[in-house]
Amino acid sequence: MIINKAYKFRIYPNKAQATLINKTIGCSRFVFNHFLSLWDNACKETGKGLTYGTCSAKLPAMKKEFVWLKEVDSIAIQSSVRNLADAYTRFFKKQNSAPRFKSKKNNLQS
């Protein structure tokens, strides 16, 4: 019999940390939505979507275009692209519905 244990922590960030957390969430949402629109356009034009490799190769150019993406951790941005690729993988395996755009107003999506 396997017993799983978990710890739940509450954090109390100061103002600078809270600002950085909010910036990170916003940038991750922006990158997810940006690549979701690119993925949809590629799927409509060619019939095939993008891959994680092609999306992650576009990240450095995107950081040059949107300079404010450099303010947050790069791992968070890369993981949002990875989450999008995983969402499409599950969609094509008929496990989930198609990925949707993330909203700033819905706290549970980000």
C-alpha cells in the first residue's frame, strides 16, 4: 500500500516579490496565447501544427521583439511553451479538448 504525503505552504511575499510573481504569470500567459495563435494559424494553413522545437526556437527572437519578456525567469516562459505542446499532444490523442486562450481575469487558468 502506497501512502502519499503532501505539504501545503503559504507564502507571504513582499511588494517586490509579488510584482515579480505577477509579471511572471502575465508573461507566461502572453507567451502561451501568442504561440497558441501561431499554432492555430499554422494548423489552418498547412493542416499540421507546430512542434515544441519550432516554438522554442522562436523564443529568442520573441524576447528581442518584446523586451519586457527578459525581466522574468526564462524557465517559466519555456514551461508555458512546453505546457502548450503537451496540451496539443493530449488533444491529438483524444484525451482532452483543444487548448484555449488564457484570460487575465480568470485566476484558475494562469
